[in-house]
Amino acid sequence: MNFGTVTRMCKLAVFASGNGSNFQSIVDAIAHGQLMATCEVLICDQPDAKVIERAKKANIPAFVFDMKQFANKTEFERAILKKLREYDVTFIALAGYMRLIGSTLLEAYAQKIVNIHPSLLPAFPGLDAIGQAFQAGVKVTGVTIHYVDSGMDTGPIIAQKAIDLTEDETEESLREKIHAIEHVLYPQTLGKVMGGLNE
Ligand code: GAR
């Protein structure tokens, strides 16, 4: 019998809809030993999303669930849930997944789903939060990581990081700054909530 230290690694599923730079930062943090977890699967709802290529390159199984192929949201989420169970997934990170999570997944993964959003919530929820903040002329915006509930970018906040806008800030420069922060803050925060960060 082995009485040595037992490390229970979180088995993560990342959900994404688009480019997948946050998916990449999570995969890279795991590869560099900065995040003690395994990324078991990518779940994607957009057949042509760039994130699928990223998963293939990283040898992570990628599954596309196209809402159009399902009768309703419950059926859609039941199919996803079946896949998550096949891979024994214990935690879900939404990384640019542009769809509300429904009751099927919320009940199966209560307190085990987190999301990243590119604003200081509760300001600027929803689509294009960076553009919304820039157009509003705010002097400070940032990034939020929160537990997911049934609302749009709502749920208990876990971590936030603020950014000051400079006098000559453009929407593009702000976008770059936000993404750079996301790529550090998300793996770090996941490590903390999943209980195993290597620093
Ligand atoms: C990220 O900025 C993420 O915070 C945002 O989508 C982007 C995805 O980028 N999420 C939301 O707006 C959620 N409401 P990525 O595909 O390069 O990771």
C-alpha cells in the first residue's frame, strides 16, 4: 500500500466558441507545470472556430456540439454532459463560450463552472465588453473571473484585475492589454479554485 502524498488532479473541460487564446493559455500553463490539472476535452459550439485547431495541435480531444442539430437546449446539454462523463470531467472553464449555461449542466456541475469576462463585472456584461467599455469612455476597466449561474456574466466573483486606460488608448490597444491579463489571471485563478497551483 502506498501512503505517499496523493495529488488529485482536476480533470478540466474547456468550453469555447472562437479564437481560443484563453484555452491556449490554460493548455500552456498545464504544459509548463504552472497549473496542476489535466485538460481532458475541448467543447465547442461553433464548427469553424479556430480553437478547434488549437486543440488538435495540443492533442486534446475536441467535440463540436452544434445547437442547430438538437431539438432544444436540454437535449443539447444532455449530449455535452454525456461527453463530459465519458471523460470523467470534474471542472469546467468557460473561455469565450458565447452561450448561456442551462440547468442540465448547472445542476450536474454545481459550483464547478467558472467563466472569464473582459470587464469589471457587473459593468458591461454580454457581448463585446471591451468595445462597450471603450465606447463608454471609462478610465478603468479590467477582467473578471466568476462562478457561473443561469444569468449572463453573473454569479459570485472570484477574481478581478483592473486596468487604467491611458490618454492615447485605442480600442485595439485596450483589447491587447485585456487579453494579456486574461492569459495570466485565468490559469492562476483556476489553480486556486481547483486547489493545486504550482508557482
Ligand atoms: C475573452 O476576452 C473572454 O473574456 C470573452 O471572450 C474572449 C474570448 O477570447 N468572454 C466573454 O465575453 C464572455 N461573456 P479567446 O477566444 O481568444 O479566448
